[in-house]
Amino acid sequence: MVTQEVSYNTTSSTNSNYNTPSVLQIRLDTQSIIEDCELFLRGAYIAYERDEKTGEVSKALKEDSKARKVNKEGVYSILNRLRMVVNPQVVQGNFPSDGKGISIMYQNYIYELRMSLTEMIIINARTWNVRDSDIELLVDGLMDLIEPFMTRLIDNMERDSYDTIKQTDTVVRGPNEGVKLGKV
């Protein structure tokens, strides 16, 4: 079972009160990455099921015990660590580059994160029921999701992309009021 609000990888998981989430909300939403990691760790997948009586189609989370990489304790521990790395606050950081798109700070960060994650999994492998043959697969699988996400920080590209999100002020007049400035 998914530990967060059940969204099963929809970008509106944290925007349940909005029919159309803003560009900024979508850009900062990290829930789907965390959910992908959770599905991977649990050996789970999303299945679509049709109710024979009503004909309605619904999503269901299915787990394959043979594909499970870690036990529940391991899932929670690894996801907690990943939430410290993949979150809206972190994505607004900056890894400066040499002007050619190469960032030594990014490369060092990814190296340290990979080593930290590997160490964490190796130290807890017995407690979390991790097979030795799955350790490298675990680290590589998680890093395959994290590394592209973190490239958004190179040369401050994430915050620079906010330039497309404009704020305009308009003049609003009420029937018995003077001029007010309102945000649109």
C-alpha cells in the first residue's frame, strides 16, 4: 500500500483541490518520483481493473512478492532518505557549471549520494531482507530516477524556468470602493 496520499503517479496528487494545477505546482511536485521509487522497492505495479457489475475501471496497486526488493522497514527508511533529496525545496537549489553544462558540484553530489545510499543499503541489508545480488540493482534503479531530477539544479535552470510564470497586476473597481490592486 502506498504510504502517502494515494495518487498512483498522477501529477495532481498534491493538488486535489485544483482542476488544473499551476505550472509552478507541476514543476515542484516530486510525489511521482517518490512513488516510482516506492513501486520499485515494493516490487509493485499499477493494474487497471474493471468491475464486472458496474463496468467501472479503477486503478489498483498490486505487489509481486518475488519482485520485492526490501521489506516494509526498508521501504520506509529508503523513502525517508530519498524525500530528503527529492523535494520542492531542494529542486530550487543551484549547482553552478563551467559554462559548458558540466558541474563538478553536481557530479560530487551525485557521487556522495550514490555512496551514502549504497552504504545505507549494505549496512541494513540483513535487517531489510535485501538479497546481495539486488544491492547494485537497488542503488542503480533509485539513482536512475534521482540523477535526472537533480540535473534541474545545474546552472540554476529550475528557478530560471520560472520566468515563464508571470504575475500581472490589474485595476479592480468595486461599486462603492476606490481603486484596488489585485493579483491575477
